[in-house]
Amino acid sequence: MNLITYWALIALCVGIEVWGQIIGVQDLTLAGLFAGLGVIAVHRLLLRADRFEEFTEAGEEA
């Protein structure tokens, strides 16, 4: 996931949270919150996988 996609998804989730606060729907606010946490979690997992892949490739070359 590139940084533009990451920040666009985070901005969308924050927008959903804010909209939920404005119209007073708690479920929408929580949905935006959990979606944002999911985006962060997937981004961190993908970064860790990329780093692990680079680490294993470096180990094979040595």
C-alpha cells in the first residue's frame, strides 16, 4: 500500500467519524473508527512483510 492510498483511506475514515458525530449516529462513528484501525493494521502488516522479505533475501545472498 503506497502512502497516497494509506492517507486517502485514513482521511475517508476520519470523514466518516466526523459525519457520524455531526448527524449524531454513534454506530457510524464507531464504524469509521474501526475501519481506520483496520487500515492502520493492514498497513503495518504490509510494511512488516516487505521488511521480512528484504531480510530473507539479504540472508540468502550472504
